[in-house]
Amino acid sequence: MADILVRIPKAEEEPFWEDTPVTNISRWTLSQKPRNLEAGEYIYFLQGPKGVAKALIDSIQEDELTCEQTGREWKGVHIC
């Protein structure tokens, strides 16, 4: 088991929720795959010491993806 914890910086708390559609909250790109991370585990989002949201990891892909909204290319390990 290797769930991921993401701490939202205090300065980014409001913009994080405004700019992040709920359907995209679990899409992250990492430079390398965390050891023991598998589909079916969770990403937990923290504000200060509290957990405020969680997202199920459906798939883990290592390749290059292009954002449909911005056209930006993302290389690495994609957690969706």
C-alpha cells in the first residue's frame, strides 16, 4: 500500500479549489513512480492537518500526455 498525500500550501488553498474541476482532481504527473503504488489506492488532499478530499487512482501510465484544455505536454508517470 502506497497512498499519496498532497498538502495544499496555504497560499494556494483558494485557487486550488477554484481552478480544479472535481473530475480532474486525481490527475497528477510525477517524475517517477512511487514504490508499491498501484491502481485502486488513493490520493489524499490535506489543508493544514486535516484531510479534505480523496481521489481513487484508476490507472498509472508512464508516457507523454497532452492536456486537452491547454495543449501542454506532460512527460513522466501519470496517475489518473
